[in-house]
Amino acid sequence: MRVLIVGAGDIGFQLCRRLSQENHVIIVVENDPRRVRRISEQLDVLVIEGSGTSYKVLQQAGIENVEVMAAMTTIDEVNLLACRMAKKVGVPSTIARVRNPEYALSDFILSPEELGVDAVVHPEQETADAVVRLIRQASATDAIEFEEGKIQVIGVRLSDDSPLLNLPLEELSRQHGDPPMRVAAIKRKQQTLIPDGKDELVAGDQIYAVCDPDYTEQFIKLSGQKIKRAERVMILGGGLIGRFIAQQLTGDVNVKIIESDVEKSWRIADELPNSLIIQGDGTDYDLLASEGILETDVLVAVTGDDETNIIATLLAQHLEVPRTIALVNKVQYLPITSTIGMDSVVSKQLLTVNAVQRFISHQKVVSIASLPGVDVQCIEYVVPPGSRMIGKALSKIHFPRGSLVGAVIHDDNLIIPTGATQLQADDRAVVFALPHVMKNIQKLFS
């Protein structure tokens, strides 16, 4: 598939990296010479230097021959105009990154057809949704949903006294009555593992389990974690992400927002009358203490500066705040976040790339998720009619080493599969796979 990406910033770059691994033909339009040089040196893609709002530049990029236009710059109007021109010349599919929530409203004066956009991705809203899921699943380090919540992927970190340690996974399952969950991925130090029944868990492992939603709390308790409901949440950063989080939590929990900018603090106070807005520095120990951080259940750091978010959450952990969540946008930081003791991390870049990739692959893929700092993808496939997998036991299908089927939806029912489970046409299968085996997985489901 030929994909034209406008904008090679952090999100555009990561999208190029992900799609080029899937053998798509990628053309990039970027007007910043430094970004052009970076992507040319690091990725095998065609780069055109120029503006995405210039039709001549888009013609130079071969816009008439592409199948997907993904406009990922930081300027909404550039993205929307680029998509509108793409539609005008017959590009079948367009997707735009949009920050202004007004453009995505159902009653906006211009319809998506008039804007020329088939799909809108709102990075800040995607990130806020991920944070709220973590707050509501307070003992997990990660929480991802598939099939509108019918399948949950829960991440937990195992302490020295976890009852899950030092037994083969197949033995653990038998001891607990074959519960509706399966450990699908393990992050051990800097290595990501896709386990089989012989593998054992050790202290310090970050594990990711596919769970029936009704079993999630029991699984968290089984891992050695305590279930605690969040009643008081402190948010550092009053940008779009912080405000979206507060809006979703209002009425459920007590919310405080700390914002360093004076004028923005007043605007937020008018916009969020049910939240307490505090003007100040979120890394100021005295300010945090005076505003009740010691009584806070969850601290969420979503400022625009990764270093501030990291320092604030580490400070909160030092003060024994039960739960911390940090926004970390620099992808190179993600692998070390658990090493330095951070609790939960969300990445706006990865969440946005997941949404775009899901749209581009929509014929074969229902949902895609990547876990921050973990070298694995979770992909929900539809089993196509006529597939050679139909009617075969999973143990007889040659899934590549480094992958497993973690869950199956059959006739709207969740199945935690075993080697004897058989796939049927139109089943939904959630597959966990390391990057180097993704091409083989895609062939199986094509």
C-alpha cells in the first residue's frame, strides 16, 4: 500500500517507522530541513521537503497514486487542508491528526465529508482516555480494552512476595482452576518475552495478562497487588490532556489541577468549576505538601515536558503516593521508565500511531495496541472466511515463535484459548507478537 504522510515530527516519525516495517511504500512531506535529514538518515522512505498545504509539493510526492493520506503535523488546519486536497484528486482514504475538539464534534458546521477526512485522530483525547482507564483500574500499570471492554489486557509488576512466582505458568493455571486469564507477555529487565506454559515468573517481572473483565480484580489480587479505589486525584498540567482527564473524572473523584501558567489557570478555573485549580510549580515539594499530596490517591503528570513529568512522579513515589501516572513523549525514554522505578507511563505518540495504524489496516485488523517501553504488539484480527486456520487446533497452526493467541471472541463470547481451541470464520483473535514475527502473523490472517 502506498501511504503519504504529511509531517515528520515525533508522531509522523514513529508512524513511518511502524508502517515501513509492514512493507508499505511510504512517502513523507515535511517542511523542516532538520526533520527531513533525520528521517532520511534513519528510515527507508521517500522524503519530499516542502509544505503539506502546497499542491505542487503534494504532486511531487505522487498524491494521485497513493491509497492513504495521513496528515500528522501539529497544525490542524494544515492537516485538514492536505486531506481536502487529497480527496479532491481521488485518494481513497484520508486521516487527520486534530487537536481542536470542536472539529470532531458531530454538530460541527462542516461534515467530515466536507472536510475531506475519513477519520480524525485526537492525540490528547486518546491519551486522556488511556489515563482515565488506568485511574479506574487503580492497581494496574497498564490497562487496554478490546471489543468495547469484553477483553482487557492488564499489566502488573510482581513484587518479591507475589504468589505467582517460581512456578511454571501451566502449573499456576491448574492450581487456580484454569481462570479466564492468560499471561501473554513479560517484560524482564530490558527483554520482552512471549511465554509458554513452561516459563516461570520472577520478582520484578512486568507481566501483561489477557483477562475476562469480571476476573480482572481477582487477577490483580492474585498477583499480590491490593485493590484501592481512587478518590483523590492530583493532575500536574492544565493542557488539553489534563482538562480532558478532569472532565471525565468530575463527579466520580475529587480532582485538583496544578498549572504553572497564571492566565491559563484562570481559564481552566472557568472551564472546570467542579475542579480545584492551583497555580504553581508541580515539582515544588512545599507546594505539593501544602495542597495535600500526602492524602492523594493518584498523581498524574501530563505537562508538556517529559523531564518534569518524570521528576514529579518519582517525587510523589518518594512521598508514598499510592499511584503515579506520567506522560512520556520521548520514545527513547520508554524502555528505562520501569528501570528507574516509575509506576505507569502513557505515550501520546504510541497511542496516536496505534489509532492511525488501526485505520490503515482496518480491512484485516480490528484493533492495535502497543505498550509503552515493551517490545510487543497486541493486534485483534478477524479470521477471514476460507482461511486455512479454520477448524484447526491452535497447537497445529504454525504460529511463529514469539507470538501467541491471547483471547478469542466467538459468537460474542470470550474464550481464553488453549492448544485445543479451534478458530472459526469471523472469530476475533487477539494476538501478542514481537515485531520481527509480525509479517508472518499477517500472512496467517490474510
